[in-house]
Amino acid sequence: MKQIVIKVVDNTHQQYAAEICNMILEAAKSRGTGISKREPEYIREKINEGKAVIALDGSRVVGFCYIESWEGAKFVANSGLIVHPDYRKTGLAKIIKTKIFELSQSKFPESRIFGITTSLAVMKINSGLGYQPVTFSELTTDEKFWKGCETCTNYDILQRTGRKMCLCTAMVYNPKNNHTVINGKKRSSQSWEHFKTFLHKRKINFPEMTQLYPKLNKILHK
């Protein structure tokens, strides 16, 4: 990990936009689950705004994540988290996620930071950062956000449930009632246990989760 540089983007990183989009698309194909498609123009916009974090191994992009804001920045999302297959299971995703979270807090200190994901690894990282699992009704109502789900392979489930539930799990960090400190000085010791309880309830009410997450039962019984 020593050779990898993880930093907030600047205009010199525009050249990686297409490659980042390809990484996101290939990840969606390999997992067979939902990751909304991104276009290079949109990624370049986020880079130009300084609302992204990139991981580079020399001149090779190996990780990325960016910030989106909704409802006048009432809600902020850390989106498009991706790690190159050669660098997975190294802890890189956690470092990127932490850095983009800190960037979000710096740029939008009053905003609720939220995300929806099918990745258990991302859920655990979010839990450690102070996110709490919530129902979809507690997320942004901005139609532009939900329109992004249309390219997801699970979009039909979201439609059938009236946008109340999908295979993704929703999580929110609320700065008004959360005292997590990212530098390790203070964290909620109950966050992961609370999250596992939430997953257990979802498993009962949404049996498809067992098929989607093969390791779910093992995690819930740790």
C-alpha cells in the first residue's frame, strides 16, 4: 500500500475519467448486482469541482469515489466507490471511503451523508464511520437521485416496491446526532451490532438477500 497515493482530485486527473467509468461498469458486470452507469463527462465534472478522491499506483488509477449533493445539499452521497480488482482485499476501499467521508464533512458540514449499496464490505465500512441503516423513506426525495437507479439491474424491484425497498441497503450519517470522530479518538462501539440486527430483520422480510449475499448468515452469527 505504500506505493499507492490517495488524494483529493485536481484537474490533472481528468485523463482518468473514461477508465474510471469502465472500472465501475466491469464491477457491475462481475457482481451481477446494481451499480448505476456513469459517463466520463459526469466524472470529469466531479473532478473539476474537487468533489472526488482518487487512488493512484504510479500513473495507474486503482480506486475512486466522488461526492453528490441533493435537495440543496441537505443530503450528500459518496458515490461510485470502486477499487481495481488487483487491489481488492487490501484495505484500500476503507481508506478511500474514509477520505471521501472526511472531504464530505469538510465541504458539507451540516449535510446528512448517505449511501445505498449491495456490498457488505461497504456496509461494514459505513457502519464504522458512524452511518446508521435506515429505510428508503429517510433518504432524499430528489428525483434526479432516483433516476440514477434506472440503469441498475435491480431497478424493477425498486419499482415494484414503490421505491420503499430494493436489494440495496440504505445508510445515513447524521451530523446532528452522531459523535463519531474519524481520526480514531471516538467511535460508537455498538454501530456494527446495530447494523447486524438491521440486516437480520431485512433477511426475514426480504428473503432474496440470502441469495444476494452468500456470506450473510456467517456475518450475522459472528
